[in-house]
Amino acid sequence: MRARRRWFAVFVLTLSAVLVAPGAPALADPPGTGQPGEYRPVRGPSAPAEHRFLQKTMPGQTLPRHAYAQAADQARTLPAIGGRWTPSGPANIGGRIVGLALDPQLPDTLYAAAASGGLWRSTDAGRTFAPAWPDDMTQAMGAVAAAPDGTLYVGTGEANPGGGSVTYEGTGLYRSTDRGRSWQYAGLRDSGAIGAILVDPADPRRITVAATGSLYSPGGDRGVYQSTDGGRSWRRSLDVANEFTGAVDVQADPADPRRMYAVLWDHRRTPAKRTYGGVGSGVFRSLDGGASWQRLADGLPAAGAEVGRIGIGVSATEPGRLYAIVNHTEGPFAGFYTSPDAGNSWTRLPEPPELKDSQASYGWWFGKVWVDPGDSRHLHVAGVPLVTSKDGGRTWTADAVSTHVDHHAMIWDPRHPSRVYLGNDGGVYRSDAGGDGGWVKAEHEPYTQFYSAAITPQDPSRISGGTQDNGSLRSWNGQRFNEYLGGDGEENLINPEDRDNVFACYQYGNCFRSTDGGDNLTFFTPQTTADRRNWFTPVQFDPTDPKTLYYGGNVLNRSTDGGVSWTPISPDLTGGPGQDAYPYGTITTVSAAPSDPRTIWVGTDDGRVWLTRDLGGSWTKVLDGQPWVTRIAVSERDAGTAYVTLSGYRSGSRQAHVLTTRDAGQRWTDLSGNLPDAPVNDVVTGPGGLLYVATDQGVFTGHGWAGGHWLRLGRGLPMVPVDDLEYDRGARRLVAATFGRGLYELRTP
């Protein structure tokens, strides 16, 4: 089972952050199904899997510059009401780590930057982590570095561009002189994302930064920037070729710190396509501490549209020895190179399958080469598995078993020459064998990215949820929070009347049911009818009878026997796939009325809301022309009263994020009011007409009849996207699934 789980993870789990390739072969039987040979997963749409990104944009637009930061500023102005949010876990799973740094003065002190979970500090050699970043600042991280005097620098905004997922932009560089207790802004607000920070070992105020730039909008702070006063003023020392070129890495030669290397990279993402390479991509060298730069060319690929992300490694023990991994614009591996003379000339090395396959078809997700500071021929390269060479890149081995997959950060501890720390999509690991095995995972690292949560009033201790790249997790039947279905965890459900009856899905509506708490899973998607299924496919209980469930592809399916058999009860409720399959033409939310089991509301990714009052016998389109519909909540007492939430950051005119109707969709009222201008991801109804909404900037509450006056709900919830809310009305317990800080819960007023 362990081998099968790991193989499934390597083949499927990593697709969350990137894409499911069109025409992908059927996958191996996932862990726990007990049905080898019967499992044939459904496939995604023919276009690139941009679901998460498309959800956050307005039709025909991209993400506006500063949209996330501006919405966060709006959120901070709203007063808070209610009690304090408390973390519910998990602490043992982890999440994507994009940067690592060691404290130069304190032994065994390590800093880890989580992609959308802030900065964390360990004082016990990577065993446990505690927050080292304010909860009320952006949690999107790109890089972290420590100066010789202990000063910390953090670059916000993730430089890895993702595929089906979204990576959030940041608000510049920050500095801390007290090891993360307090932070000061240090410039480069328009950098979008920061890929690397280099601190002069002789002068902690002299710093060099790789400003990657916005993935979505042109211009801004891009290229290599230098400051001689700790970030109070900046000079761009390496300019970029075009408005979508940015610097993704900068390194210094340990033998000569004035000799520096930088990587520039063209990268751009729109709702219809992504371009992860171009004529601006290349490796550059400075011989004067970054004052001037020249492109390195002899033996490396010439500048061109096909040159994608490049990763470089610099030797500490063999001055002038360099390594570079090059990927194609479309993502596949394009070559591994070495230079013996500080980049004057390059040789392309053999391409064994272990190295080539490690990049899969999305080398732009990695772009890292790490050289052992004690051995110039001992290399590690980031990929789906970690790949290692002990002969300078001539031969390679791949390790997809010892750690989680998808690697992004590595650092050696100079106090322990064989000790290496590794950051990947599963968190932080430590090896005391030079990274050649012996990996030990951190025990406490509470920064998991959740897409969904599930609870049951029958047992408050039971909670599950779907996560980015860490599968579907549960709090029972083993260590508190253990994975019971692989892939990207999507929809999760727990029967409110039978805690052992659970449901879990991974991407594109591949869904399973279980009657023993998830130990054994039965794949039921083939019993449903649909031409298209969303990355996150909705599955919901009927609130009056948990044996009745609904499953939304592009048509709505209904089951009356607990998910064993399914019947379509609607026509195609979408406008079909759009140009280049955007929008996808799928159902995104289903809500049956608690007061009338014959009334069902449905929302779609192309902005439509449908209503049936006769269990699908007839359907009425009651709303059209909106952004992506994220959720619908129906009044407990009136089947004709509903609340609709909409996604999308927009530029220019302000549009609704929350709508309500009290007459079954004949008239609609905008309740957005003073909500931050950010996507609203979920809405649930509370007592006394209260509404609770989950947004990209936290959770807010207001009365459904109060015309859009909102307050922040509770205290202690980090400034992190919240994708899902689950509410136990009897206990007044609200659970929030955050995309970067795990699960939180609150007893509502």
C-alpha cells in the first residue's frame, strides 16, 4: 500500500499545482479504493487547467495589479466582531515551502517561507515551527534571507507561477532586526513576486534582489535591484528585455562575492493561455558586484521564444564551476549544462531519464540547482522527485519515496556539513546525510492549503478537508490528520447522521464514497452523467435527507441511495465551453432548499444561476452574465430566498460579490456593500438572518437584510484566502478552510 500510495502521489498528486495533461492515461488504483481494475479517472478539459486562476479573474480580464493588496487594505479598515478563531490543524502535514534561511548566529534556527502561509521559525533544527510573520500582513511568500548580523529579509509574492492553481502576488520586501518579532517595509512594492534575496556577507545593509514581477500585469519593478542602505533606496542594476521579463534568481560566487549570477525569465499568464519563456530568458553575470551585467551565451541556448525557466547552481569548492538546468517555454526539459570557467563557456551534459523525467512537462514549477558546498560534483535538482548526481551531472538518481514531491528550496547547515534542509509541497524535511536519503519530516508545520472542509454535528472531533497537493485529509483513524485519498483534495463530505459515511474527491470530479470512515473507498464517478466536470466538482447532501446527494458536472445528478447510483435531473445548465474552453461550462455549486426538498439552486462557472421547484422536472435561469458563481445558500425557512456569491478581482468598475433574492430570482439585490473588493468564495446562513462569507481576505459577517454592512468576523484569523466555510448550527461552530494556514474554527455570537 505504501508503494502504491507513493506512486499515485508522484503521478497524480503533483498535478494540483500545475496541470492535468490532455489525454493523460488512466491512473493507477488510488490508495484505499480496494478496486483495482475498476478505477478509470475522468479527464479534464482540453485546454490548460487554469481553473483556479480563471475563477479569480473577471471575464476577459487578468488579475489587476495590486488588487490583492488593495483588498487587504480594505479588510483591515473593518472592525471585528465576535470571539477568537482557534487553529484546528493540521500541524503534521505541511504545505508548499518556497524559501529557507539559517540564522547565522543561533544554532539550529531555521526560517521557512510558506507559499501562502507566511514565514515560520524553527529553533530545534526543523522539528517544529512557530510563526515569525504578522497575521495581518500578506501571507504570500517568495524568498527569505538572513544577514550575518541576524537581520532577516523577506520577499513577498510567490515566484513559482503554477498551472491550475493560483499563486498570489506580494507587496514588496520587508526587513526584521529582531528575528521576525517585528517587520519594516523595505521597498519594491511593485515587484509582484520576489524570487531570491542575496545579502553581502561583509555588509548586511548591502542586498541584491531578484524582482520577478507580476505574472498577470506588465511593468512594475522587474530585474535585479540593489540597495546599500538596507532597502531604504534602490537601484536597478540589471534591466529586463520586455514588460513581462523578471529576475527569478540571483547568486554570488562563494569564492568571489563580487562575481554574481542572475537568471531572467519571461513569464505571462492570461485566462486563455500561459507563456513561460521568451527572448528575455537567460543567465547573466556581473564581475563588479552587480554594477554591470553581461548575458552568458557560449554553449547555452541562444535567446529565443523557446527558452523557458532556467535554474543555476554555483560551486563553493571549485571556483568558476557552474551548472544550469534549462526548460522549454512549454515546460519540458531542454538540457543540463555545466561551465568550468565562471560561465565563459558551457557544455551540455547527457540527459538520463531520471533528470529529464523529473521536470515532467512543467519545468517552470521548479528551476533550482543546488550544489553541495563541500563537493562541487554533488548536486541536487528540484523536480517532481528530488534528483541527485554525485559526478557533476553525468549520472542521476531520483528519489520519489523519501519525501513529498515537488521541490522548491534547499539549504546546507555550515555547522553540520552533512545536514541539509529541503522545502517542497509537503513542507520541510531534514537530512543528516547530505541530502542522499535519511530525510525526516518536520513534526509541527501548520501551513496547509485547503480547498474545502467537512464536519458533522454527530462528532465534533471529526473534520476532513481537501488540500492542494496533499490529498484529502481526515482527523480520525490514525494520526490526527492523515491522508485517505490522493491527488488534489477537493470536495469532502461527512454524513451528518453517520460519521463513518464520508465522501472525498480529487480534481475533475473523481469522487469516492465510504461507509467505514474512508478506510475503504468506492469510486462512483462512472455512475454519474456529465460531459464536463470542474477542477472542483460540487457534491452536496440534501439538507433534509443525507441519503440524497447531488453531483454537478455540466448537468446535475441526483442519488437517493447514498451515492451508489445516480440519475441526471437537468439538461446542460451552462453555455458550453467557451473559446479555447474558457469558461469551461460546468456547475460550480449546488444548494437544495432546507424547507422544500423539491427546490434546488445551481450556479455555474459562466455566471448562470438556475432554479428548479420540481426536482429537475423544469428549470428556470434566474441570473446570467455574472462572474464565476462560487456558492449559493438558501434560507432555512424560505426556498425562494437565496444568497449568491461571486468570484473575480476586477479593474475599473466595482461589481457585486454577494447578491440576494427574496422572490425566487425575479429581482436581485447587491449586498456587497463595504466588503473588500475581492472574490467571495462561500456563504452560509446563521441564526437571526446573519450571513457568514468567506473571501480571499478572510471571513466577514452581516445581516442579509441590512443592505451590505459587513464586519470582520472574529479575531486571530490570518490575512489569508478562505475557500470554504462549514457551519454546525446547533453548536454554532464555524469552520474555515484557509488556503495557506490550515483549518480554523470559531464559536459564533
